[in-house]
Amino acid sequence: MPIAHRLFAVFFLPALALVSAVTAAQDFRPLSDRAMRIWDTQHGLPHNSINHITQDSQGYLWIATWQGPVRFNGRTFEVFDDETQLSDPGALFIGENPYTNTIVATGARGGVSYFKSALAGGQWQAQPRVFDRVDFALFATNECTWYATVTTGVVRDCDGKRTQFTTKEGLPSDSILSLAKDSTGRIWAATDRGPAYFQPKTATFTTVAGLPSGYNFGIVSDQNTKDLWLSIDESIYRLNVANLNYERWPVTYPSTVTELYQAPNGVIWVGTHEHGLTQLDDQSAVMTTVANGLPNNHILSIFVDRENTLWVGTHRGLTQFREAPFHSHRKEDGLGYDYVRALMQRDDGSILVGGLGGIKQIANETILPFPTSSKVAKESILTFAQSSDGLLYIGTFTNGLYVLRNGEQIAHYNETNGFPGNDIRSVLLADDGYLYAATSRGVLRAKRRRNGDLETPDYFGVAEGLPDEIIYAIHQSPTGDIWIGSMRGLSVLKDQGIQRINLSTITNAEFMFGFHESGQHLYVASDRGLILYNKQTEQWQVFDDDNGLPFVKFFDVTRDLNGNVWLATGRGLYAIAANDFERAVFDDNPATPLPYSFYESFHGLASAQINTGGPPMLVDRDGHLWFATSQGVGHYLPANLAALNGQPPDPVIEAVEADGSKITPGTYLDAQTGRIEFNFAGLGFHHPESIRYRVQLAGYDDSWVTPNDNQLSVAYTELPPGAYIFQVQTAYPNGQWSDAATFTFHKLPTLWQRPTTWLVSALLLLITVVAVVRLRSYQLKRSKERLQDLVREQTKSLEQLAHQDSLTLLANRRAFDLFLREKVARTAGHQLGLILLDLDYFKDINDRYLHTTGDKVLKRVAQIITTTARESDMVARWGGEEFAILLTNTDRQQLTAVCERMRNALETADLHDLVSDLSVTGSFGAALHEPNETAASLLRRADKALYQAKSNGRNRTELAPARD
């Protein structure tokens, strides 16, 4: 929230020194399970001080800065300065009045301005100036707004009538830092000398006896307990609003609390003047500070949006903490370095991390030092390997191989004691009792002794059959074969020696970076794709750009506990679902499209660059995926992915321009209009760059159109005359599509005979017969009438199109919902029945035969169920592969009979003209309307019955039971 930070910092508080508690707190990992992102003036913000943050009912994020209010759509910042008409562009507070849905901004000179949003636009309207700088506005009721000023007390504005309250009316100070309304409706003012509450009967403020006098920046009415939380200097108090009793919170914060904020989920966040922020807890405060990545420790504002994303405003920009599919353990979190190369899980479940700055451990999401006195803890680490008896082998970049037991160094091998090749890229503890290591001088092989020592090694190089001696990876199969990946190809060491693998018939790959083996396949990550070896058939195949993968230089490959394939690249991670991968493996077509999800930095990674190493990817015993990046250790959180993809972002149409001029909905465009452009956005902030968009200009486009990546505008030129509706939908990756945002407009037909033309013609033809002139005028009139009729007909046609599914020509969901509500509202003694049909395994049809065949199947299904329905029944496409049928004058027996008739018709339908071996079945859920039941209740019961049909094996009918 905007507060008198400047006044506070310059005039009232002495400079506070950082204390040792901050250093101690760095051992914790506050907010470490969330992805962090920072915006500042380099990204479009007009000023780095973020005084206040809010979200409007459309979904836009609004930010108050010293250079004016800012509206943020996740991709771009729209700055408002002079157009706000504030006496000073600086904005201290911004919020949406919940009673009017008007954005209210307050300024440094007492200015107040309202912004009323409109489709593809909006306008500011200045209000009368308040006495002094306004730091906060409280929308207490529909009629009254309260303003907090920095030196002139509280101002109450009720329907334009303003009343000022100062120390004369009982306030402990005229410097008001915030305002709040408690659960009883009482108004509270937070001042620099403590809080006070308003008594309407006397129109005065009263303080709470016993509360200390100090800086009361934070004041929150708890939505759960109904208590009031108050911050006074470094302490927080909980006050019972019923009896005004209070207790001091047991935690004292390291510096003055400057912000209290309660998120929608009930969590209360605490921001401080010099030590960042934390959650309210009765244990010692664990602060998130600059040491954990915050750009600045002075917290100005805190906000949690409708996606549960945490926003923090500081003097150095806007910071976002969000749930994400991935998060990173970074240098700032205690790792001490950025560049990670190797990962290994220890027996105790902790993750061993090696990189450019040594070795660390991660246990329970906490970064811990690696307990050892060996100098290997500070070496540049390339690889780990651990023997069954607990010996830890550590390969370094420039200092050879270390052997440790329980943290104690047993041996160290490098060029000084007979082990040429100081860079140990990968270590294999083979079943034959030897240690094999990948080096820049070939494959090192040394016999392991029981005490951990190694015998004098020998080397395999070019002379022994390797294509080169720069070795990246080494792997042992269950058969005992040793696979070797190098800079110039793939080799295998068998009893009879080294055999080079010729892959030239399937790929031109040379660099072999990593191995994985499971089931009957060996996986090889290369610089030209994923190479697969079938151990049973001894056949090779490759997956690369021919299979639709845009980046094919893979540093490692692994499969998680669910069988999903993960591929590491220098630009991010591929995830390929197990069933999609298996389908491609056993498809005879080598160019079979390989569906994938691609994850990069905006999915929560500090860096999308996955490194090479020994190994750089790890699936731990709990099935968690870890990977080494150029900015710490990445960690995959699949539970977050499902939650993020559940709710689509809200689409908005931000602006529409015709030949460069903005237009509003319902505009009639001149016939000469050449170009119309639509700018839109999806108001989602989890990872806005990955939001998918699809658009359609109804009346022109036959189907949805997908814009190019990162394209937030589309344009149409030389549209024919007609009435149009522009629609845009949004979705997160793998998520459902949102409802459409729409914009209507009309383009008039060309009128060759305009009034100016008529006048010139009349002058030129003055000498003609009057009858001809009258006849000509009559023709012009009739032509105009016909053109107007044409516009009306096209408008009517478009209105019909808005209620019709363009693929099946059935009624769409909008039309069906309207018809259902009307029928339920008018039902009086007549039985209504609702059937929901969902095609079984329809996704498999789309995946196997492509969406074009899927669309043909949907058309055929629409014909079948329409034919088998009664003439009085309404049939609609509910969405995707779902259909809805509303029956009138029916009973349970007829309802079941109709369902079964449709189900049998689908099951026995002959679809060989579409695909020779194609068949389709459907699951039916039906519900009979009951007296006084709403349409929503009827839908829920039918949907539950459909879910039961699916759960009971599909291709069946389930009838919903009567309501309880």
C-alpha cells in the first residue's frame, strides 16, 4: 500500500543497521518453492517505486508509481500520466471501488481521479482535489469513500460531500498511513502515533487504551477470525473488535513493519522497512530479502491476485512469486554458485549438487553445506558416483578424481600420481570391479581395491578403437557392455574390445552426451536428436526435427517413474508423455509427430540452459525430477502444473483500430475502410508468454485461427460489407479454452451514388427530361433500401451464427443454456429430461487420425443423434466431444429409452467411409427434472450421472437419482 515512506525514512526514523539475524535467516529458504520474477524501468515501468498494487474485475493488474498509474496485462505496461488529470502524475494508491467497478487513483498533491473501463478502451475523470497528499482510499460503503492524507488527517467523501477529521476530532496524529474497516463495520485510521477508530454518533475518533504509540503502517481485518491485526513499529498486535481487547504477537520483526496484507487464502504477509517480507507466524520470522533475490528490502506494497500469485512492490521494481511447474535452488538461496554440472541422490534421500563452486546438499528443500574437510568441497565438480559400500567418487574439472568415505578424503588422483586427464566428466563403477571414467584423454579404467584405493589405470583411446578421446558419458548395460559417448560418435566396450557404432544411415549425430536405459531400450542423447537402440531387435532409430522437435541438441535423457521421457537442452526441457512416446517408438513411420511440452525460463526456471555433466538430470526415489542449469538446480513440481492449467486466463480486447483510428463496439465502418486491427491479451500472470490464443472473425473466418507465437494482434484488410463479431479465446498450455471476448462492428456496402455525386449529376443533367430525373431518384431510393435490407439480413444471419455450432450445425452451448433456462422457468406439470453425451476415447481418435478426421466424426455423430432423437427434442453440441439433448413431455422410461437408442445407434454406426477400422461409442448421463429444480441443478445431476457412466466402464447409460 502507498504510505508516507519518504516522510518516514527522512524525518522520523534513524537509519537501521542490518543485524546478524538476516545472515542467519539466509540458511532458510523462504518462498523457495515459488518462481520469482522482477520487472523494473528496463521492462517498461515508468518508476521503480511500487507504491500500491491491485487487480480489477477484468483481471488487469494496476500499479501506483511515482510517475503515474500503470495497467499491466502480463506482457506490457500501459502508463497513464497526463490523461489522469491528477495535479501531480505521482500515484500513491490505486484500487477498484467494488460498488462501481471504477478504478480510483490518488496523487501526491491530493489529486483523485476515476477510470471507468470500457470494451477496447476507457477514460479518466478527475475529481475535486483533497487537502493533501492521499496515501490510501477506503471504499467503506456505496456512498462513502475515506481518504488518508499525510498531514491533514482523514477525509470522508459521501456522495460528494467531504468532511475532514484531525487531531481535533480525536485522531492521535494528522499523519494517516492507512485505513481499514473491521468486521463490525467500524472504520480504523492507522497513524504514525498508533491506531484509532471512528465513532459515528459523536463523529470523533477514539484510541484503544494501552496500545503503544508508534508507526502503525499495517492494519488488516482478518477475514477468518474477524480480529484486527495492527503493526506498531516492529511489533504486531491482534485486537478483538468485539471487546477491543488485544494481545501482542510473540514475534518481533527485525525492522519496522511497513505493510500487512491478507491473501484470499487467509495467509497474512508482513513487509518491513529494511528486511524484506515474511508470512505471519508465531515462530521466529524467516525473511525473504535481497539475499534471496528481492531487488530491495524496503517493502512498499503486497498483493495476491486471483491466480494466487504474490506481488511485492519495492523501491527497485515489481517482484512476482508464483506457483510454477519448476523452481530453482540458486546462488542467492544459499547454493553459493550458479553453474551446476552434476547431481546424485544419497542414501539419506538428500540431493548432492556439484558445480563451478564446489559441493552442496539439498535436503527438504534446504541447501546445506557438504560435510567434509577435503578441498574437493571448493573444486569445480563435473560428476559423482557412489559405491554400494558408501565410497563417494567425485570427478573435477581441473584436479582429477577424489575418493571420500563419510566426508573424509581417502584418496586423490590426478596427473601428479599417474592419472592423466585431470577433467573427469563421468564415472562408472562397473560390475567387474573396475572404475571407468570419461576424460579428455580417453576412457580411464582402474581396478578398485576394498579400501577405496585405485590401482594404476590404463586408458582406451583412438589406438584401442575409439573414434576420438574427448569422452562425455559412459554407461554399463545389464549385459555388462560398457557404452561410451564421445565427441565423434558412439562406441561399446565388450569382452572382445571396442566396437564403433555406425549410425550414418539414420543420423549425422557426432556428440554423444548422455545415456539412459530402461526396459528393452537404450537411450542416447546426442547433438542431432534422441537415438534409441532396441536391444531385442538390435535396431536403431532417431527422434529429431523430422518428428516435430524444434531443438535437437540433447545433453541428457531420462524417464521418470511414470514413464514420461525428459530431454535436456540448452534452451529448456522437453517432456514427452509415456503413451505418446511408445506410440512413436512402435510406429513404422520414422517421421511420426512426437507431441511434447517444452519448458523454459518463464515456467519457473531461473535458467533454461541445462548443462552437460555426470549426470545433469536425476529422478529421485520419490519420482521428483532434478536438473543442473547455468543458474542453480532446477526442480520439477508436477502438482503445480495441474493447478496452473486448470483455470484459463481471462481474454480482453484492448483496442480496435480501423485505418489507424480507434473504434468502439457497434461502429459502422465506411465502405472505403481498408484495414481493421484487433489488439488483445490474456490476463494471466503465471507464465503469460506461454498463453495460447485463438481468434475468429465470425462472418469472415470459417473456423478458429491461431496467431503466430507472441502475437497479440491480428489485422484484416479489404473486408466485404457485412456484420462481424471478432472473438478471442485464451488458454494455458494443456489447459482448457476460456470463454470468448467479443467485439461487434459493421462494414457498410459501397454507395456509388453519394449526395455529392447526385448534386453533380443533377447539374449536368438539368437539361434532361424531368421524368428521367424523377425515375433516377426513385432508383437511388430503392437501391438504398435494398442495401439497408442487406445489412439487416446479414446482421440477422450473424446473430443466428452466434447460436449455432459451426462444425455440426447444431445449436451451440450458448443457445442450449438459454433454451434450458427458459424451459425450466416455464415448466409447470410437464416433465423435462436432460441427456449429456460424451464420446469415449475421442482424444485417441484425434491423436491417431488427426483433428480433420475427428471433425468428420463429430459431424457424423451429430447426424446420428439428431436422427435418433424425437422431433420435439433439442440437440446441441455442448463443447468438444460432448453433446446435450433436452426432452420435453418425458418420463424416466422414455428418457432411458432415448439414451439407449442413441447409444446403440452410435455403437453400430458404419464409419468405414471415414476410416476403415474406426468405431465410436458414447457414455450417457441423464437426469429427470424435479419440481422447483433450477437449470444449474439439473445440469449438475446429469453431469454426475455422465461421470458415473464413465467410471463404470463407458459405453453405457446412467440415470441420475432423485435429489435428496
